[in-house]
Amino acid sequence: MDINTSLVGQMITFGVLIWFSMKFVFPALNTALEERAKRIADGLAAAEQGKASMAAAEKRIEAELAGARDEGQKRIADAEKRAQLVAEEIKANAQAEAARIVAQAKADAEQQVTKAREELRAQVAGLAVKGAEQILKREVNAAAHADLLNQLATEL
């Protein structure tokens, strides 16, 4: 065998192998590679969509948290206002009750003072009458001056 014929035979065999590979093997490999590339692209697109969805969800969560914080602060402020109003109302009621008690105490004290004055007048009148009676018994007849003593008792 000659090297040229051997070389030509190898070239023909190599050409047939290339033609066979291009006709049957490469299209199947290209199809598999294209499907894999498509799956990878779909996966990347899904990942991007997931990221976008995640970012939107985070924004919604932040907005809801901010709204919840604001509402919580409003409720706290309302509760503080209500507490302050209730405290003022209680204070006003306590002051009114204290004023009523003081007025009642003053009225009671005034009534007791008046009663004590009446009792004192009665005692002074009694003492004056007794003193006058003793003086009059020694000097003059008590029966004769009874009208005068009664008038003195009523004046006191």
C-alpha cells in the first residue's frame, strides 16, 4: 500500500464521518443544547420575575408597616387625649365635690354657731334672771317685779 492511497482512503472515511455527524449527530446535539439554553433562559427569567415580585412584596410590606405604625401612633395619641379628658373630668368632679363639701361644712358650722348662740343667750338670760332674782329677793318682792324680769329675759 502506498501512502497516498492510504491517505486518500482515510480522507474519504473522515469525510463520510463528518457528513454522518452533520446529518444525524449534530442536529440532535443542537436540539438538546437549544432546549437546555431555553430552560436556562426560562429559569433566569423566572428568577428575575421572582426578584421583581420579592421587591414589590417588600415595598408593600414597608407600606403596610408604615401604615400600621401611623395608625398605632394615632391610637396612642387618641388614648392619651381620652386619658387627659377623663383626668380633667375627674379633677373637675373632685373640685365640685370638694366645693359642695366645704359649702355643706360651712352651712353646718353656721347652724352650730347659731344654735350655740341661742343656747348661750338662753343660759345668759337664765343667769341674768337668777342674778336679778337674788338681788330682787333681798331688796324687793319678786312677785312685784315678775313682769320686769320677763321683759329682761326676752330682751336677752
